[in-house]
Amino acid sequence: MIKHMWLNIVLIAFSIFMLFQANQLPTGFNDSEVGSAFFPIVILSILIVLNIIDIITKYVNKEDENKEHKELPKINLKKLLLLVIIMFLYVGILGWIDYRIITFIFVLSVMLIINLKDYKMALIVSVGFVLLLYLIFDLLLRVPMP
């Protein structure tokens, strides 16, 4: 059972170390301001709590270690490699081509690679995703996109 909890223990130890580091970051100037230490402390605290919960559930639900584990489905390495290449191309081309065009192509190609059979749905999701990005970043937040 301990061999299955080593990752939890390492993550808890890392989180505690990082909490000490985050406490050295500046806090807000007054009580109403949130400083730069707030977000790391919140995330690291959540990480510690979730790892402790995971350890407790593993301890409570002691499964027979000799039981056969369900085999994971085989990974299609060609598709995985193609997806990684497409992601790197997307990031590399993003500065040269308008993000709306390249994001549409990226989302559509990823959906087709993962064998989405409904091409109409793939087009709708791709257009909808680009439209959502445009509405949020360009119109709502007024953040310039590449």
C-alpha cells in the first residue's frame, strides 16, 4: 500500500517546501489588498489537502494488491505523436497567422485526429470555440491577441 502513496508523500513534501517559499513573497500593502503570495498559498494548500484525502481514501479502501488491475486501453502512438506535432506547430505559427484562423484549423484538426465521426459537429465546435475566444478576450477583456 505504501508503494502506491509515494507520489502523494512527495507532493505533500514539495508543497510544504513551496509554502515556506511563498510565505516570503510580499503580501498586500493593507488588509484589503491581496498580495502576490495569496494565489500560491491557496493552490499549495489545496494540493496538500487533496493529497491527504487521497492517502486517507487509499488507506480506507485497502484493495488487495494481488488483484489484477484493469488494463488501460492501448495508446495509438501515431496519433499521439501527430497531436504533439500539431500542438508545436500551432504554438510556432501563432505569431505569424491570425489566432482566429490558426485556432480554427488547430481545433478542427485535433477533433478529426481523435476520430470524431460527425464532421458537422467538428465544424460547429471549432467555429464556436474561436467565437468564444474572440468574445472573451477581444470584446470583453479587450486583450490584444496575436
